[in-house]
Amino acid sequence: MEHMKGKRTARAVCDGGILVVSVLLMIYMALWGNLALAGAGALCGAVSAWDFVRLLTMAGKGKGETDHQQGAEPVIRELVLLDESNKPIRSWNLAGRVSVIIGRANKEEDVDVDLEGCEYGAFVDYQHAALNYSLDQWYVEDLGSSNGVRVQKVEDGNCYRITDRPCRVMAGDVLYIANTRLLLT
């Protein structure tokens, strides 16, 4: 989020500079009698002023409001275990995480999302899947499980099997770990 604020601030400073230069150019050209260049300066100034004002009004928005700006995908914050009627049973916070192992805990290895007690827990491998965060995106990866990993994409409703490479996921997608359903929110 700080990265976005920094870009907005830099852009606002550039737009402010363009606005000032455009106004000075317009005044200079108007005084020297070149109205065509003065008009071009006025047009540049108007566009810069519009963008400058828009950036300033966006700067006051809170963190939650900026998650959906300008076509940005919603931020994934949580992994939610669903029952058969799509009601949440349990959830795991993903904030600040970069990697999450999904499976069943045992004495040798620990997992971040333990599906041991779930209805289909017996079909879940000890280290079944991983969620990894890279380049501002989440990816799911099958860790060589016996019963596979599928993703039901929110964008088209289709279910895809994850094979030998990670798959990008977004908020609203449902992960099928064996037959256990996990909603990304």
C-alpha cells in the first residue's frame, strides 16, 4: 500500500509541475502574441489540473478503499474453510504471509493450514498444497499430492486441476484440496 501512495505522490508532484509550467507558458505566449501556443499550454494545463485534482482526492482514501481502485484485484486476506452449504467453518489469516502450507499436521512436519479434522481430511496429504505470495499475487501449487488440487475460478466459475506449475489465484476463488473447499477472501 505504501508503494501505491508513493507512486500517487510522485505523480501528483509531476502533475503539479506540469500545471505550473503550462500556466507560465500560457502567460508567456499570450504576452508575446502567439495565441496558438497559449491555447496548447492551456490545454496541457487543463489536463494536468484535472489529473492533479483527481490524485489529491484519491490521496484521502483509507486503506480499505484503495484495494479496488482502477481495476486492481481485491486483496486476499483470509483462507476460509467451507462446509457443504458454503458456510464458513474455520479461517486462517494470510495478512503478512508469503507462504502457506496446506495439509495435515504430523509429528515430523507442521503445516500452516491443518485440515486433519475436516470431513475429507483422510484424503488430504501431510503436505498437500502451498499458497505462495510473489510479485503482489498469490499462487497455489500442488506439492505432489495423491488426490490433487483444483481451483474454481471466480471469473468464469470453471474448475481447473493444478498440475505441474503454480496457478495464480484471486479473491473469490475456491481451492479444492482433495474434496475440502477453501475460499480465498
